[in-house]
Amino acid sequence: MTPTTLQPALTFACHAGDVPSGEGRAVTIDGRRIAIFRTAAGWFAIDQACPHAGGPLADGIAADCSVICPLHERRFALDTGAPIGHDGPAVAAHRVEVRDDGRVFVELAPVVELPAAA
């Protein structure tokens, strides 16, 4: 028997023209709100809600490979979802594939578990 390699589950998210360069847009994929960004550094997707106070990350200021939450200026790396300059929790970063026909697909990463409130 030959082993089978499972293909990642890519889901259509939007068309490339739906996300202007330097901005983000929110989409829903399999019931999860995802922020998709198109920057000079490439395409990125992270969870839409900032773990600090639920701010809409797709509305944040995106530059190169990071985004700043519009509510309280928490910054996150777009490629990893890691916090930058603060010790708060990360957000999930999702793999993005842009096809030659301009369709944008996302492979969802596991949900990031937030620490329990003290």
C-alpha cells in the first residue's frame, strides 16, 4: 500500500482585487472571522479579533509584516501572529495562497487558546 499525503484544506476567501495594497479585509471562513492583508511584503491572514479587547485587526494599520490594532495599539506579526512589543497573547496566523486567476485561498491554523482570566 502506498502512503497518501493529505492536501491542506484551502478555502476560497476572496479575490485579490477585494483587498487593496496596504490594507486588510475581514472574511468568514468555516465560522471563523479572519483578517486578510495585502502588504508590500506579501499576503497574510490572521485571526480578526485582537485578543486584548476584541479589536478588529483588519481595520488596523498594516505595514510590511505587522498590524497595529485600532483600539489599543497592540501590534502583531502578520506572518506568525506573535505579539510585538507587548506580552499579550498571539493570534493565529493562517497560510495564504493567491492563484494566478486572482483567487485568494486560506488554510486555517488551529485556534489559539487564550490564557484563563485570573
